[in-house]
Amino acid sequence: MLGEYRITGRRTADIAASVEAGVASGALPPGSLLPPMRELAGHLGVNPNTVAAAYRTLRERGVIETDGRRGSRVRARPSSTPRDALRMAVPAGVRDLAQGNPDVALLPALDGALAAAARRYAQSPTLYGEDPVVPDLARLARAGLDADGVAPGPVAVTSGALDGMERVLVAHLRPGDAVAVEDPGWGGVLDLVPALGLRVLPVAVDEDGPRADAVARALAAGARALLVTSRAQNPTGAAVSAERAGELRELLADHPHVLVIEDDHGHGIVDLPLHSLGGVTGHWALIRSTAKAYGPDLRLAVLTGDAVTLDRVRGRQRLGPGWVSRLLQYAVVDLWTSGAVDPAAVARSYAERRDGLVGALRERGVRAYGRSGLNVWVPVADETVVVARLLAAGWAVSAGAIFRVEAGPGVRLTVSQLTVEEVPALADAVAAAVRSGVAGVRYD
């Protein structure tokens, strides 16, 4: 089963370390089937519970994965190797449409906001024991959430959207639980879920968000949580429509114990309304990151949800980092109150490039999707061929494998580095690389 490699140890930590050493050395290659727990316990002369605890530790670290009666295997790719690390290097002279970053020209300057934060700090330095959320930030964030129809709830601050998702998932789920995740979807989430020892249940997506039939199947399969991108879905640009939100709310009403997490990272860069799912089930959270509208390096997201979820998140946060720097919170308050970003203008700028590219591709017989946000998704027959052809033509794009589980192949193009004048040339290159239209209106 393991070839010549022998797992050793009598304590949980030692057994887990032995497996990790085998994975690190290559003696336990990806896909290696580990011995059943009772078999290994007998070989090592320990209680089966000790081996079970070691396997649980390995799952939580993202080293192995468990598939019911099929047993436990070494993961194909350790969670310590994020999907973004698998991207190809972009040669000099090639236009980079693969990174997924916002347009720097649309981000506000931070010097004034940081200077204002420093002045505020000088007047009242932050010390231990103070409220982890700046009152002004909580008030402004809650007012914005109320205006968008988000269910009432307290406010917390996390170090970005992924940090918030992790804290909410850990607050309610345990290793082995299943999480319904958009497919194709954000690679960060597709990495995070298994890294926490949770199981991914892929949910197909169309332009209106997660398909109701796919969500229903995931719920029937035992999903304990559902992750939904409200707007500017990465990589497809999907946005949850009013009709789709109604369908999903009706579904979720029959599953009150399912945790619902909404990622509204598109807030501030899209002009489509938010149709929130929060409040239908007993436990829910909505996360708004400042990254796309104000700058990724701010590392700040606002999180709201039901009282129990927020209490657990804030309590665990106090035992770790304690709080997100109030200096950064002061800076965000200044950015919000000074009108440093014009969301309508930013949305128009991205839409002009995104819609222009989608339209140009369709004129050339290539089906493309991009209802909102920074990205355009193009289903293709062979990702490797299309990526290579575009690279040879001077364009770097992301292979869809980074974003999908069961969905069909595709490529993602980020429009933030694109100019309107470049759209026709890019569309010609994509059409030549694809060589034929892609039929259908689904991503799977």
C-alpha cells in the first residue's frame, strides 16, 4: 500500500510527522493510499484513536484527504501550495491578463488617509483592551449594509475576505464536513476548504450565480455550508440576480441549519444591486473586502452575520491576532468619508473594457461571459493549447484549471490591465486560439 515507506511513531504528533516526512521526501507521492486506521494502529501497537487523531491532524493541515470507505490518501497538491503559485511566469513583452489584480489607476492614493490615521492615533493611541472595531467604521459599514438590504447583525473586521471566510467556517464546521462551493470559483476558496479538512461539493454557476438545481443537489448530499459570491464572481463575472436569489432563499428555507457565507468583494467596483441571502438560515455571514476598490494591501474586510457567528468569530480572533490594526481602520474610515473612490465611475471603467471584450468575442463566434467585475471567462476545448497560443501571440491568460473542480475547461482574462483600444486585437488573438465558437450558456 505504501511501498517501502514505513510510518512510525506511538504518539499522535509523531505519527502525523512521519507521514508528513514521507510526503516531503517524495516517498509518499500524491495519491498514495494510507493504511486503514485499525491496521496501522495494530502495526504500531497503539490505540486506533491515536491513529485517528493523527489522520485528523493531517487532514486539517491539508496533507491528506479522506473519502469515506475509499480511505485516506495523500492529497494531489498540498494545501501549502496555493493555486496561485502554479501560475506560469509571464515573459517580458507579453501583456499580462492573468494576475487578477485591480487597475492601479482606479485605486485611491493612500498617503492622505494613512496620514489622517496617524494623526488620529497620535491623539488617542490604541492600547490593549479597546474595542476591536473602530466605532466610526462599524457605523459606516452597517449603514452601507442596511442600504443594500442586508439582514441586521453586528460587525467584525478581518484581514481580508479569505480570513473572514476561514474564521466563519471554523466557527461552525469540523473536519470532514461538506461545503458547497461555486465551480468554477475562486481558487483561494478551493484551496481553503480542503486545507481546513472540509470536503468540497462543487456547485455549477451561470451568469446569475450558483444554479438552484446544483445547490439543491449539494444540500441533498449533506452540505453543511454554502459559499456564494454576490457580485463580480471570480472567474466568471457572475452576479446573483433577484430571481436567482429568490430561488436560493426558497431552497435554503428548507435547510435552516446550513451555514451561508456571502462574498461581496465586488462592493465598490460594480453597479449591479446586491441580492443577499443572509438571514434565511440560522447562521450566516456576509463579507465585504476593501481590496478591489481601495487596494489589496489594506488587508481589511468588514464582516456581518448572525449574533452567534459573530460572537464566535470575534472571540477566536481575540485569542489570535486580537484585532485588525485600528490604524488601517482609521484609514478606511477616511477613504470612505472623503469619497476617495467613485464606485459608479470605477464600475463604468471596468464595464467598458469587460463588455467590450465579451461583445468583440461574440462577434467572432466565441462565447464569453463577464456580467460584472474584472474578469471574462471563455469556455474552451483545451486550456493548455489556448493558453500557449495566446502566449505566443503576446497575451498571458489564466488556465481555468486554477478555478474549477468538475466544470468544463476555460480560460480567464482579467480586463484591468486592458485598454479599450486593445480589445479588437485581443479578441482576434483569442478567436484564433480557440478556433471555433463555444456553444451553450453554462460553464460546466
